[in-house]
Amino acid sequence: MRINPLSLLALVAAIGSAAVGGLFFAFSTFVMRGLNHINPVEAILVMRGINAEAQVNTPFLVLFFGSASAALIVGIAAVVQLRKPGSGYLLAGAVLAVIAVLVTAAFNVPLNDQLEQVKPGTNAARAWHDYAGQWTLWNHVRTVCPLIGAALLVVGALRR
């Protein structure tokens, strides 16, 4: 099998997307559940710390935005070459991989910003409950989309 540049980039995007999906899977399956078992004030403080770290953590940012950028390039190339074998898979995989960034920007980050404004002494239990439920729901979307997208990117790359 000969690997062409688009297939290679699709495989890079797939690996990155799978890693991003795996990271979000950890949050959906045990990080948020664990935070739900501690005092809401402490959960808010811990989540604020996680959110602050995510904004400056270079390896995370490179993985998150790098894999989405690679997927975006693959998606554009797939549209241009739509009649070539595997292009439909590449396009679908790229769209799903990029959805993680869009969901993050549209839902998770605004929820994080709202959490940042909560005063720990003012009904923290209610604030945490509202935040955790909505945030986790959108995190499930951020988990599933890049994982399925990664699989589709691999299929598309192998069909080129």
C-alpha cells in the first residue's frame, strides 16, 4: 500500500482525534462522576483549576487544535476530491473531528465561564448540579464525535 500525503494527514488527524476523544471519555466516565461525590464548593474549585490549566497547557492545546486543524485540511481536500475513493469517509470523519472544537466553544467554554462567576458561598450545590449536568452532556458529544471521526478518517485513508 502506498501512502499519499492526504492519507498520511488523515491518519495523523485520526490519531489526534482519537486521543482527544479518549481524554474527553475520561471526563465523562470518571472525572465528573468523581467530582459529583465531593463537596460542591470543592468540586467547583477543582473544576476551575482544571479549566485554568486547560487554557495554558501546551501539549493539550497542540493536540486539541492540531488534530482539528489537520482534520479541517483533510475535509477541505476531500470536498475538492469528492469523487476519489474514500473521500466521503474522509469528509464525514473530518466533520465529526472538528465538531469537538465547535461544541467546546459553543457550550463547554461558556459553561466554564459561568462556573467561574459562582461565589462558593452562594448556593454552590445548585450551581454545581446545573453546571455538571449540562457540561457532561456536551462532553459526551465531544467524546463520541472525534472517536467516530477517527474511525472514519482511518477508513477513508485506507480506501485512497
